[in-house]
Amino acid sequence: MSLINKGVLDAAEKLQDVLGDLFTQALIDHRTAIATCGDNVAHVPLKNSTLRLLKLLKGSPNIQLKLQEMQTDPSAAFVAHFSLMEKLRKVTYSKMVTTVEEEESQKTHFEEVLKREEKADKEKHSLEQQLRVERDERSKQMSLVTEMEQRAQEDVESIEQASKQDRDILEREVTETKALDSKHFEQDQTMLNSELQKLKTELIKVEEKNRDSEATLRKKKNKSEQEVSNWLTEYDKDMTSKKDSYEEELAVFNQVKKQMEEYKEHCDELVKEREAYEAVQNEIAQKKAAAAVLLAMENKAALYIQGKWRAHNEKTKASKKKAKKGKKK
């Protein structure tokens, strides 16, 4: 059995061509029994699968040779079984050299330990129930936080899209306005230059005739230039207002983005704290379960050995009584 280790059991299906269908099925059954028995060495399916493997190994020397070729170290199951038997031997020796008073003291101690374990088990169940309730509440809170994050993300995306659309529209409007203004300005400039030339020509012709007409034409020219200047001033004011609006929307977007990053960091901290707490609780539960299993095995072995020892004492006493009666006769 030392040749059958965990590696052989895990690769049982792959070794079917080497070890045969019957022995492969026995390995699979033995692997299943080990997985279901836990620390119970008296598990009936485990015993049956072990006996079946022993019979097949004795009846098939070729299988032993093939297993020896694949490995040289003893299996983990054999090492664990040997370790368990060594512990059982030590417990048996300790029970045999223990007096009745010590046994009663130990029994009382075990009963107290058992009561404490039962109390601890009840407290554990209560804490587990509270933990489940807290886990459900935390799950609900996380769901709400996740939903809020999703909504905030959607709002941010909507704001970004709207901002992008507004920026594109603004850029198109600015481009179109510049092109239109440039065109109008060129047209106005051309028209004004043309009028100016005409006016100059007329001014040259009528300068000597009518100085009042010259003054009127100069006023008209100044008025036209003032209108162009006022129009350009209004255009600059409009562009400045649109730029301020764009900067305000950009500041709001940056503020929302910063808040989202803070929410994310807080959520990550909560997740790490929860994982650390669950790891500690799992380790405590595993240690308690291992201690309970070991205590149960020790109690069972002690009861079995005490029963055998009482039977042996009674048998010895009966033999002595019969021997005394024979001598008296």
C-alpha cells in the first residue's frame, strides 16, 4: 500500500492502460473513500477499498513492479496511517499506566472540556448566524454602493458626452462665425473701400464747391467705422461668455471624477478588511474542528482500551478463583 500515494490516485484514469481496468477502478473507489471519510480511520468504505487493493496487489505482482518503477517514496496515506497508529500506541500506553484516581480526574476534566466545547460550539453557531446576517447586510450595502457607482459612472459618461457635444457644437459655431465674420468683414471692407474711393473722387470734385458736403461725408464714414467696431466688441463679449461656461462645466466634471475615485478607494478598503476577517474566522473554525476530532478519537480509543483492560482483569480474577477452588479440593 505504500506504493499507492496521492499522485497515483489522482492519475488513476491516465494509468488505465498501464495498470488495467480492474485495478484502475479500485484506485478510483479508494480515492473516493478517502475523500469522504475525512479523519475517520474506521470508515467502512475505506476499509473495503483498502482490502480490495491489497488483494489485487497480492494477486498481480506485475502491478507492484510497475508501481515501483513509477515511484520510490511511501504514499501520504501510508505515512498518515503509520503516524495515527503511533499516536494510538502512545495513548494506549498512557491509559495503561494511569490510576483510577487519575482516570476519574481526567474523565472529569474531559467532561468539563466537553461542556466548554459544547458551549463554544453554541457560541460559534450564534456568531456564525450573526456573521451571516452581517454578511447579508454588507452585501446589501455593497450592492447599493455598486449601484451608486454605476449611476455616477453613467452620469459622468453622460456629462462627458454632453460636454463633448457642446464643445464640438461650440467649435463649429466659432469656426462658422469666424468664417462668416471674415467674409462679411471682407465684403464690408471692400464695400467701404469702394465707397471711400467714390467719396474721395466726389470729394475731389466737390471740395471746392461744397465744404459742408465734405463734412457730412466724413461723419458718415466715421459712423460706419464705429458700427463695425461695436459689432466686433459684441462678438468678443459673446465668445468670452461661452468660454466661461465651458470652464465651469469642466470644473464640475473634475469634481465628480475626484469624488468617484474617493468612493472607489473606500470600497477597496472595506473589501480588504472583510477578507482579513473571514480568513481569521476560517482559521479559528478549522483549529476548533481539528481539536474536536482529535478529542473524539482519543475518547473512543480510551473507552475501547479500558473495556479490553476490564475484560482482561475479570478474566484473570476468574482464573485465579478457579485455581484456588481446585487447590482446596
